[in-house]
Amino acid sequence: MAKLDPGEYDIQELGPAIKDVEDVVELKAILDAEREGQNRPAAVALIESRVEKYEEDEEADADDLDLAEMSAADVGNALQNVDDVEVLERLLEEEEGGEDRDSVKRLVQRRIDSVAGSEEDEEGEEAVARTPEEKHPDLDHPTADKKHVRALEGGVYRDMWVYCETQAGELIDVSREMLGKARELMDDYNETYLADESDAEDERVVAVLIGDGASEHAEECVALGADVVVHYEDERLTRFQHKPYAEIFCDMARGAGHPHGREDRPEEEWRDYDEPRYVLFPATNNGRDLSAQVQAELDSGLASDCSGLYIENTVISNPVKTGVAGEKKEFEAVLHMKRPDFSGFEYSTILCLDNPNREFHPQGASVIPGSFEVPEPDPEREGVIVAHDLSLDEGWLRVQVTDHDRLEEGIDLSGYEVIVAVGRGIGDDPTRGIELAVDLADAFEDAEVGVSRGIVTGSYDFDGHVEQYTREERQIGETGQVVAPKLYVAAGISGAVQHKVGMDESETILAINTDPNARIREFSDYFIEGDLFEVLPRLTRAVETGELDAAAVADGGGGGD
Ligand SMILES: Cc1cc2nc3c(=O)[nH]c(=O)nc-3n(C[C@H](O)[C@H](O)[C@H](O)COP(=O)(O)OP(=O)(O)OC[C@H]3O[C@@H](n4cnc5c(N)ncnc54)[C@H](O)[C@@H]3O)c2cc1C
């Protein structure tokens, strides 16, 4: 008869009650008791699954294992049931004296390490880390030979680095904005984390300049908040190139003695750490390109397109990060990286935290231009300016720009009395939608056509005659132009926050949308619930016949009905 009577437990309680019963005879007795008693299908299935599991375990009795007969994957599976170090050592010897396969020896050795380690552990201590290959030896693992996992162990991380992008030789504004923000963050960091440590040196803002003539901007970077400027100049780097810029940045980031850095890397007086603690890039085309590669090379993470940053301690209970289920762990000085998601209707805060057996540094973000103020430069500030020493590998310069053209100046939408903007609502007939917007703009005396980013990034097939109205230069919003006309007509635009910030200073906003709950309604003065393909022509007629005029709408009238 079974020691445990399943009839005394309801289904939810039964699982926990039998979870420690591993004896197949006892489990079968429990199964019989259930069948003879209430015979609940869910309870029977639960007990049967445990019987099956432990029967299999018994079948895989380690003493019967003959590795020579087994593939590496089978060995990996079978070893999961062997917890006896002596048996494992015997298996390892047999393999060495027989087939002598490296993969099998590695699996057995790892199992020995894992079992020996867990024997030393106190109950409830952290689980031993296992590679995906160990955890799932039955799968085909292209990661087994992965070479790019280059995280440090016990690395030393300091400072906040800022990649200060230049374009056509000029420092761009987002670089200035990031320096200002970095200064603010690191001042707070030093105050919060280092003020009580009398011998601790403040952590710094490090500006990185790369490109021909880049060092010209070093003084300005210091005036804007950098403590150190590291620059690399080469006349072949007149414009951004993915490979050399990424190689140079990573070489700068890795300190002397870095296990994955170049061997002849000299000690540098200005630093004594392995990698930056934090790093910021601009979320420009080039900055996005560079940031992804650099953070991958440094084997860390990247929160892209951020518009808010702060540093704080955080308490996390995710076992991937704590190493122990059900426990909480406090991480210090975490860079909190806020970014818009779901068309800007929601903000996510991204954290880049170490795992128990894996370090993730630098914590990195790319920053949307315009997210922070350009700081007031302080010409009295002093900083260290360092030229980075590295010879460019010819192989990095395989891409050569033989010719280039400068785009014409884009259109400036800021001075018009009326803007007629269209969004993805034109999707049913994109060319017609733009034509209708142009018609309405033409009907006013002083109006132009703008678009949401949904149009710029959408893959609409526009006819040639309207294509010019759909380009990025006409985009309104956070990453486009900011306008404040007397009248802003938003047709088929949902009202994402990134669009809103480019137009909500308009005197009067008139929205046309089929969705009565569209977000744009919340900040519109007039909301027409309807199909833009019907409403825009009627508005055009009303303007043409004088029933509607922009000034009157802005004054709260409309001119007509
Ligand atoms: C970092 C970042 C920066 C960004 N910068 C900008 C920016 O500068 N500017 C910008 O605009 N966006 C920007 N975005 C994108 C933004 O989040 C939205 O995705 C975008 O604004 C949505 O465009 P939309 O309103 O045209 O499309 P949708 O959100 O798809 O809305 C379409 C609207 O049309 C309505 N509709 C459908 N059919 C009709 C019809 N026949 N008649 C009338 N209404 C109809 C729908 O109800 C809906 O409300 C940015 C996003 C990120 C992440």
C-alpha cells in the first residue's frame, strides 16, 4: 500500500505532494491507489508522468553506460542522470582509452565539474551555469564554436563614454546634447556613489572623436562637459565608414591587458580599467550603425533610440539575473534607458544587467537627437585630450567613396499659415491620398503638405508626381520638423507622441480620422470622424468657394457650416 494517499489531495495539491517521491515502486503504489479510488484523469496522468520519468532514469543506470556505443548527443542526455563523480571519472577514462572524442570528453568533464560544484554548494545556493550545449545536447548547436562571446570576467568598468559624431567636419548638435546629459549623469553618479569614499576618484565623461580633423572639436567637447577627449584622426576617414570606425572605437574602449584587445596595446596614463561603464551614441544613421556593431563586439547590449536616461539602483527578482529563483537582488548604478515603443504610446525602460555568470558592459544607449538640451559651453573647463594610437588595417578600408553628391536643402515647413499633413490613413489609395492633400494645400493661400513618419517609412508605391511629397524632409514630429501654423490639418494620423511634439503648438488642429478613439482627438480642436478620401475633397471645395478659411477656423469660426 502507498505511504501517500492521493485521495487526500485535490489536483492542485497533488503535484507538490509527490514532487519529492522518486521511488518508482512507491509512485506505482500511489498510481494504483488513485485508480482504485477517485480515478481522476488529471491525477492519473500526473502520477503516470512521474512513473515514466523515474523508470527512464533507472533504465539509464550509469553502470550500464557504454559511451563507445553512443553519439555525443546521446552521451550528453544520459549524463544528466549521473550524479556520481566516481562513475563520471570512470566514464572519462574509458572514453580517453577508447574513442577519445573531444566533444564527449568535454561533456563528461563538464558534468564532473557541475556535479562536484553542486555537491559543494549549500542547499538553495546559485545553480551552476551551463552552456546551451550542455543543457540541450540533443540539439544541433551552431553556437558550440561561437567565437564572439567575449564578455569579461571580473572586469573593471569606469566612466561614461560619448561618441561625438561629426558630419562634413562639423560636430553635430546631438553630440553636444549627449555631452550635457552625460555631465549631469556623472555628476550625480559621483555624488551618489563616490562621495563617501574618500580615496575614490570621480568617474568621468569621456568624449570620443573619430575622423579626419576630428580633434578640432576636442576643446569644445571639454567646454561642453567632457573630462577626457580621445580622438583618432586619419585623412582616409573623411566620412563615416562602418568597419574602421567600429574597429577604432572598440580598440579605444578595451584597456591595456584586455583579453580580447590587441596584444601591443600600451598602458595609458589616463585610464586603468578594462571597458567603459556606460556608453552613449547618437541615434543618427551613422550612430545607429556604429552602436550596434560596437556593443556586439564588446559583447554587451544596446537600447536604441532612447529619449530619457538616469542612473539608479534597481531591485530585480528575475532568476536569470539573480541566479536564484524567488530571490531579489539589488544592482547598483544601473543606467535606465527610456525609449518610446508601440508608436510612442508607451515608454519602456531598458536595463542592461549582468547575469550571475556573464558580465554585460558597457551599458549602452543610442540617443534620439533633440532629446536633451544643448548645454551652455564653459570655456574655463579643463580636460585631458588624448590622441589614440592605432595603425589602420588596410582591410578595414575596402569601401572607397569615389564620388558623392550633396542633397538639396530640404523644404522648410515652419513658416506656412496652413499645413495639411497626411498619415497612414491614406493606405487604401496612397497616391490619391497625397493628391487630395496637395489639392487642399493648393486651395489655401499659404499652405504646404507634411507627412507623418508612417508615410516616410511605409512601403507605399507612390506614382512619380506625388513622390516628392512623401520624403523624409516633409516629416513632422520629433525626428522631423516642428511646425506651429495657424491651422494644422491631420488626415489619417493617429497622434503618436513623436508626431504630436512636432505639431501641437499649432494654433488650431483639425483631425480627420475614421477611428473616433484615435489619440489625436485628445489634442485636436476639431475632430471629423470620417474617411479622409471623402472629407478632404469636401474641405477643398469649402475653401475654394470661400465657405472655409484658415484664419476663421483658427479664430474658432469656420467661415461657413
Ligand atoms: C524614435 C522614433 C521617432 C519617431 N519620430 C517620428 C516623427 O518625427 N514623426 C512622426 O510622425 N512619427 C514618428 N515616429 C513614429 C510614430 O511613433 C508613429 O509610428 C507614426 O507617427 C504613425 O504614423 P501615422 O499616424 O501616419 O500611422 P498610424 O499610427 O498607423 O495611424 C493611421 C491612422 O489613420 C486612421 N485611418 C485609417 N484609414 C483612414 C481613412 N481612410 N481616413 C481617415 N483616417 C484613417 C487610423 O484610424 C489611424 O488613426 C517615431 C517613432 C520613433 C520610435
